[in-house]
Amino acid sequence: MSRKHQPNVEYNQPEHAAPLRAILRAVLSAPIPPGEKDFQKIVRTYPKPGGGMYRHSDLIAAYREWAGTGDLPPFSAEAMRRLQLKPVRTSSGVAPVTILTKPFPCPGTCVFCPNDVRMPKSYLSDEPGAQRAEQNAFDPYLQMMTRLRQLALIGHPTDKVEVIILGGTWSFYPETYQIWFVKRVFDALHDFGAGIDQSDVVRALLAEKSRFDGYATTDLTLHGADLSRSYNQVVQSVYADEMSRSRDAQARFSGQVAERTVVDEYATWAELEAAHTVNETATCRCVGLVVETRPDHIDAAEVLRARRLGCTKVQIGFQSLDDRVLSLNKRGHDVAATRRAVALLRRAGFKIHAHWMPNLYGATPDSDRADYARLFDDHDFRPDELKVYPCSLIESAELMQIYQRGDWRPYTHDELLHLLADCIAHTPEYTRLTRIIRDIPSTDIVEGNRMTNFRQLAEDEVARRGQSSADIRAREVRFRSVEADSLALDVVEYDTQIGREQFLQFIGPDRAIAGFLRLSLPDPALPPLTPELDGAAVIREVHVYGQVVGIGGESGGMAQHAGLGTALIEAAVERAQAAGYRTLAVISAVGTRVYYRKRGFADSGLYQVRPLL
């Protein structure tokens, strides 16, 4: 982060120079990076002259200003890692930023889903990310700028950002809203990277339209035990004016660009594509764009629209692979819809991030074990990433009625512990268990698990049994230094419903993973979704682990920028060529296009393609 992003903190006052420099010397000169307890001990040793302790943001800002002066070492990524707050946030190689869409009707009627009309469907207003969204009137620019500033203040690089757009069913929002929302995400990335902040302008425009007041619906509460009105009915009533503005946007602004403001929910494809072009070489780049949707709202047109928006990954709610359970929970689709959705996403090269829910109405611990096994034993599924969200009873959910009549109960602590331990042990190496247990505030849970550290308990149970977790997250190198000659290229192959998948991974002797590539070898008999995929093998993901290294930065022994990404790509080229494919396509993010061009790929429609000779 450049100095123009620094806050006006106390380090620039003379009386703070001595204690701040003393803290920085102690932290940066320690033989090994101090843990959080040791870090806090150092900070307490040198308090502020007027009382109180220095924050991470004070130390980071001071180090950025004073690096290389006096007895402080020159600026380096390693030094910044020592000063970061919560370094795990960027330990997977990118800086993730999660933002929410606005409250909007949902096509689903799931009995387990919260009905908080202040939020997009399935989210709760006191979840941290939801609170940030509401405080920013669900405006994408404000949400992005708020989160980027926070990451930078606590010392995290923001050069490479994965943007995760959550909230209800993305595919159900109007296309014009989707284009505008994503375009404003890119506007925020560009402004932040250039040291520009138009948040005050945006807030003033939102205030003129009463957008902040429009979402302040704290007096409206739906109770699952007596749902006389549905979420959709209330949302349509409360936000009638807002939705009317959204519906009228295209008619009002089409061909009249000058009449628009940045908060009017309309943008054109040409405007978005221009923002994409700027981001290719921007200081703050989008290296991944994720949206969240339902299986029954994915068809070929939706898949291609998501790709045109710049999406590279789709979060998709499987919830269950049992038609009976789906029906009892009023999910609104069957397992066949999930099969079709996964096939389409695979054909387009998307990463598939599934959500799965044990303890749904009608399920048992044993049926859930069988269901989890189907996720990987059935070649129609086999997700790349997975969130496991045990069902919790929320007061606004229709499940309250089922609970009150005695037809559903939450699993006991031991039932859930042993189930999740079994799930962890059954997860293959090619899948990343992104999350186990949704971080729902305990005050929102009527019945069910309230322990936010349940994942650790389940992992401890796996270890107690003498087993281990093979999933990607458990094997990431994270903060460890990596020597390239200590790594071996390992390949895990498995069938999918559209062909063959090869998971190429660089691993150490303990199978710790430093980087991987997902190579799809589709059945040549399948018709391509777009001409550029005709006869093509597809790179669906390249990921090198370790702390985020700034674009063009030195890694100092960390996994990124050690040439692993290029080596993985060349290995994929050889394998695709040997398998008889004419070209190798990659579903690149907007901010990685330059990277792939340097490695022989040329822009071709919605993808980048490299010929195979």
C-alpha cells in the first residue's frame, strides 16, 4: 500500500517516536516472528506516553514511514508479515473481500433459511459482513472501499484481491443490477489502488435517495412459528420504491448515460468491459470473482453471463443430495438439477464451491454420512471447495414450526462431533474445506451448536483417532518457507460427468501443498459452450500458496513467485497435448490476464487460449 493510503495516526507526533521505534526494533529483530502473545507483551512494554497501547495500524503506518531510517530495516514483505493483524486472512495467496447484494426476493422457500428482511435471503443482520453491508447501504463501492481500507490498515497487501459476492440468489437479480454491481466493484479497486476515495460522494448521493433509511427496517421481524407473511412479500412491500427504481433503471437510462449517477443501479456491458481493461494493469487487481446462486437457476445462458461479468468461481447450494430431504425442506429443486448445474459449470471451467448442510429436516447422522460420501463417490459432483453448514434453528425460519411439533431436533454435541470428524477424514486431496460451521452469532440460534471453534474440535477428534485431514486447507504451506527443489509434482486423477480431471500439485515430503492446478480434460464428444472451447482442455484454477506477495514482489523463500505457477502451467500443457487436445484454455480472472499472456495465452472470447502444437 502506498503512503497515500495511510491514516492520520499518532506515529507522526514526536512523543510517539521513541516507543514506536522500540516496538518495531523488538518485533523486527526477533530471531523468529513473535506469536500474538509475545507481540502483545512487546507492545505492553512500550505503552503510549499518555496511556493506552499502540495498535497494529499505528505500527504498520510508522514502519511504512520510517523503514530504512535509523536502526530500522528497509521495507520488506517479511517485515510486514510480522506486523500484520490476523495474517491468516491472506495466507492462502490472495486477499479475500466479501460483499453482499441488497435485500431482494428469493425464488426459494427453504424451511431452514432465516427470514431477516433487512438482509438478502439466508443472511442475518448481526453477522459481521452483513453489518458492514447494511452500514454501507449495500452499495458495492462503499463495501469494497471499507474492506480494502481495513485490510491495508492492518498490514495486508491489496494487490491481488478475490472478490466474493454473496447474498440470496445472484442469478435472480436483474441483469442490469448485476452489471452495475460488478462494475462498481472494479471502480472501487481502481480508485483504491490510485489513492482515490469517492466514498463521501457516494454517501451523499445515497442520502439524497434515502437509500440508508430504506434499509433500516429494524422494526420488522418475521417469526418462523407464525409466518403470516413470507420474506418475499415483506421485502417487496418494504423496498417497493427501491425495487421500482431498479426496474425502471434500464428504461430511464438506456441511451441517456449523462443522467446517471454512480448509485443508479444501471451499467452497460461496454462500461463493464472498459473497467475490466483498466483492471488488467491496475495497482489493485481482481484475481478472482465469485458469485453465489442455486442449482435450479443455472443454465447455459446464466453460465456465460457470469463468465462475461468476469466470474471465475460459483458458490452453489447443494444442501443435500437426497431428494426426500430436499423435498421435506422445501428446497424447490431435486438432485437432478444439481447434477445439471455442476455439469454446465464444469464445461465452462468454473471452480465449484458447494454448500452442504447436515442435520436438515428428515436427515439423521447416518444418512448424512451417506450423503457426504455421495459428494465424492458420485462423479457428477466432486466439488473443488466445500462449506459444511450444520443446520441451526433460527427464530425467523419456518423450521421453528417443525421443531415445535417435535419433528426435528438439532444433533447432540457428540453426534455432530463424530459426524464432522467422519466428513473431514473422507474429504479427498483435491477439495478444500473452506469452512466448517457457519459463523452465526449465538444470540440468533434458538437450538443447535453455538461453538464457533467446532471445526477445531472435529479436527482434534480426527487426530485422536489416528487419522488425518487430506483436504487442501489442512495441507497449505501458509507461512512456511518453501524451497522449490524440495517439492515434487504429484497428480490426482478422477472422473467427472464431463470427462477427466487432473489435480496437479506441488507437495513436500509431508504432502504439504505449495501450489496446484486444476486441469479439465472434457469428453471431445460434448459440444462446447463457446467456440473458443472447441477442442480445448481447460485450466480451471492455478493457485500458489503462501502469504500474498505484491505484484512483482520478492517472496523471500515463500511459495509465491517461486516459479511454481509457470511450472504447473507447463505441466498442464504437456498433459493436454499428450491427451490429444488442440488448445489449452484458461478461465482467467480479469486481473490475471497479463500473467497468462506472458505464458503464451491469447485473448479469445470469454477465455484465454494457448495453441498446442
